[in-house]
Amino acid sequence: LVRNSPRGAKELRGPMTKRFGPRETRAFFEDMGVTLKTEADGRVFPTTDDSATIVDALERAAAEAGVEVAFKSGVRRVDPGFRV
């Protein structure tokens, strides 16, 4: 995934890629109801070809997990576990 990113690998490296590999990521989105397709070069996209499909799935997963999203709010500190 990181090697084949058209926008560069640096942005995709970090804690998430160590915990969630390509199989886990694909399974997550499929479990969220996103139908995926694989291009000839191995890249994976929603069959809608619309990035909003991915955003909607992430927002839905966050809501189901009880994540509180605060807009126009400053961050004073970040505690372990990404609690802000």
C-alpha cells in the first residue's frame, strides 16, 4: 500500500500502517458496507469512485464507536489513546 501510493509513501507511514495492513483495512471498509474494486495496478477504490463513500464510512464508524467530534475547538493536550 505504502509503496504504491500515487501521492507518496511518507503520508501513509505511521502507527496505523503497523496495526492495520491492507487485509484489515479492506475488511474494515467492507464491514462498513463499502463495496470495493481493485484496479489492474493493485490500487483499491470504492465502486462508487467517490471519496465521500470512504468519508461516510469513517464518520459512521466513529459515531458507532462513540467518538465525539468537536469542530472549531482548540486542542490543549493529547492524552494516551488519542483522547484530546
